[in-house]
Amino acid sequence: MINHIDVSSVLRRTVCDLYSNLVTRPTGAAVRTEIEQQLAEARGRTLTVIDFSNVNLLDFSCADEIVAKLLLRHGADALADAPQREPSPPPGERECRESYFIFRGLHEAHLDAVEAVLERHGLALVAEASDGGGPRLVGIVDDRERATWETLNRLGVAAVQELADATGRPLDDAASVLESLCRRRLAMRLDEAYVALGPAVEGDTRGRGGARAGGGDDRDGLTGQADSVGPEASS
């Protein structure tokens, strides 16, 4: 089961019924707090689609409060030399919750602010276009990470040896990059294989029959909440 959170619905409920612009830091903090409340009961491995499709304007402060802080507070590793870093979750919380995010509907008017905050924090994310375009990486990634992620996205689900063969990299190097992508929440490990966030991981969830009820720790699949915020839910 995949959580779907429509940011515009959260914005209207927390700030103003007729409001569709994400501006000012207090607005961003209020929206993020509401999203975090939706995620608070999740345990184990979860995937949440954060949908900006119906948001008109996104400024730097709201991108920082929502996008960057969601990633940092829910386990995505930043680059070690990033100039700004948010404190990581407590060890116990990080062990019982493994959160992944896909950011949908980020259009050109949003990306200036999003890319700026990702660079500031040394982060990257997986973005999906609202018009059905394929997923892509946005933010700070090196050439090895990008090439490996793009190959993994093309293959769907792949073991380390398959990735090494497809990229022409030594086995140890391919394994190291895959683990880096997983720590940064850009890919996910499934048993002895890996999958890039996007359609392939959503398909894997459907193939496994959805999340296990009760919030149990399912390291091989996805554990999520049935609730969604907004008019659409993916499962």
C-alpha cells in the first residue's frame, strides 16, 4: 500500500480553503507538521507520494520546510560536506521506521526553490511529473549514482551482479553505489535485489499484495497506512 498525500489539500485544510500557494516559512511548517502527523503511526518500510500537482507557487522557505525537512527527519542521508544539516531521527525511531518519498507534480515553477534547498542540504529526491512522465533524480548526486540509478530504473528490479554487468562496473563498486542510493532513499533493497523508487517499486508493492496490516516491520516489502490526504490514493 502506498500513501498519497495531496499537498494542496493539506494546505487548504491547515491555512486557507482557497489558498494554493506555498509561501512563508510558517505556512511550510504547518503543512509539514500535518504531513508528519499522517506518517507518525507508520512502522517498518513505507513509501509516500507527496503530490504538488495542484500547488501553484512554492517559495524557498516552504521548499525547505516541507521537502528538505521531510527527507532529513525521516532518514534520508545528506552528503557529509553539506553546508546545512538537520538533526537525524533518534536511533530507535530510525530503526523502526524506514521512510521513502516520491515527489510528484513538481513543475518548472517549483524546481528553482526545490533544487536550491536540496543543494543547501546535500540531498536528492525522486520526482515524478504530474502528466505521467517517468521518474528522475533532482538534487545532488554524483555521476556514478546517477548512472546507476538510471540503469536500475530501466531494469526495474536487479541484483548487484546484474547492475554491475549493465553498467560495466566492478561488482564491489556497483554494490557500494547501490547501498549509497538506499541510504539516500533513492532506491530500495528487496531481499537480494534492488529497485529504484518509481513505477517499479510501486509495481512490486502491488505484486506482493500490498502492505501488511498492523504496521509490522516488513524489511522485504512496504508497510504503510491506509489513510491518504486528498482526492487520490495509490495502492
